[in-house]
Amino acid sequence: MGPRVLQGHGTENDFVVLPDPDGTAWPESRLDAALVRRLCDRRAGLGGDGVLRVVRSAHVPDARDALGEALPQCEWFMDHRNADGSHAEMCGNGIRLFLHVLLAEGLLDPAGAEAGVLVGTRGGPRRVGARPEGGYWVDMGPARELGRGAAVVGGRRLGGLGVSMGNPHLVCLTDVPVGDLDLTELPVVDPGMFPVGVNVEVVNVLPAGSVGPYVRMRVYERGVGETRSCGTGACAVAHAALAATGATTGTVAVDVPGGRLSVRFDGRTTILGGPAVVVSAGTLTGEWLAG
């Protein structure tokens, strides 16, 4: 029997999940970029927008650099890789799934999950919790504006606002229906503004719903391509939508192709809410691993 693997998603932003509490099943020397790409391959592998390794922070070589003084408070670390094998700083959909897996695997007390626990990420510590009525919330920290920029999407030049949620985003509010935009190719952006790449969101602001502002977005994630959802992207989009009206607080409903997320700003931090589900569990075969 090979190592255990899970598959799951948060609003259809899907991941291969590798339970590895003690860091022995998937050490850094084994989980290289080539293997991540094979795992995420939708034809020859399991398929996913990325890989999440569920591991204690003590077994992650760069955890101290990412977490600093918060390291002792973060028992668990979300070791997140993009589908191209590169490391990723943070993922709002992924971290909800990460908490769901901790609970499903019996690695976390449910009462503690409702109170919220700190999880380590390469974007820093993030507090995530379970809601009694279902679903999960994540304290994503404050949004930080990076300045104005532009992206060429399917031959159209769209102005946007750069926003960091621990990883970089360029949010392009547009009157062009987002469903009409071509995201099959990498959007062209200014490499001077985004030297390590950027996630590009295209956004329609819609008539306000019952809870406040309402937007629809699509996203091209660096290292992945277009995905069905992006949690950090939803937060960046909500910030840009509120900023366009002069607001700094409020709740924004964000529709993505994979479902709906909620983003709340209280003037201090950003709270992302949404579902997560494990779809399957199994083992990798020796035949595939040796391929």
C-alpha cells in the first residue's frame, strides 16, 4: 500500500491533500516540483489546482522564516504548492480545506476548531475556525494596496488595483461581462510591478444584495491558470470593490464559478467565509509512484 492521499475542494478550488503529520511520508526531498506536477495532472495524475501537505510546523524547514515568533503557536503548517510545483504563500480556499482535513483525520479537537486555531502558512500565521452551522472562516489579515496597474486579458487592456493578501493580486473592475473575457492565456502585466508574478481577477460589480455589495469574479492564478475559485482573490476583490465606493468596512458577497464566498472587513482585518469538502480518500499505487 502506498501513502494516503485525499482530494477535496473549497468552492471547486480543488487540491490533492497529503496527510503527513510527522513529516515522514512526504519530506521535502520527496515532494519535489516534478512530483507535485504529476499529482496535479488531470489526465495522468489525480488532478488539482495544487497540493496541500498537512504537516506539523516543526517538520517544515522554512516554517521559522515564515512564522517568526508565532512558530510556537502554530502546531500545524499548510505546505501549499501550486500545480506547477512552485511554493505558494497562502490560499483562503485551501486553508478551509486544511482545517476540514484536520478535523476529519482526528488531528484537531472540534471544540478547539470552533474557537479558532492558528495555522502556519508561507504568508504568515492565519487563524481559521469552524462555524457551528457549517462552513469555515479564516482571518486573512488586512489587505494592503500595491498601487494601480493594468493587465492585458484576451487582447483587452484593463486597469486594476494591486492588492496583497500575503500573495499579490491585480483586481480589474470592468463593465465587460466577466464571462466574455478570455482567460485561457496568461494575462500580460508589468513585470516591474509584479516581479514574482500575480493573480489577476476580472470583476463585475452587481446591484447590491441583501447583505451589501455583490460582485462576480473570475481569476487567473499564477502557476496554475484559471481556477474555479480563489480565496485570497475574493478578499482582494472585495477590498477593491469597497474601495471604489470609498468604504473601508462592510461585507461583500463574492460569486466565483465554483460557488459563493463572503468577505467581511471590520476596519482591522479581513474574514473570509465559505465551505470545504473532502471528495475522496485512497492510496497511491507503487506502479504510479515508480512511473
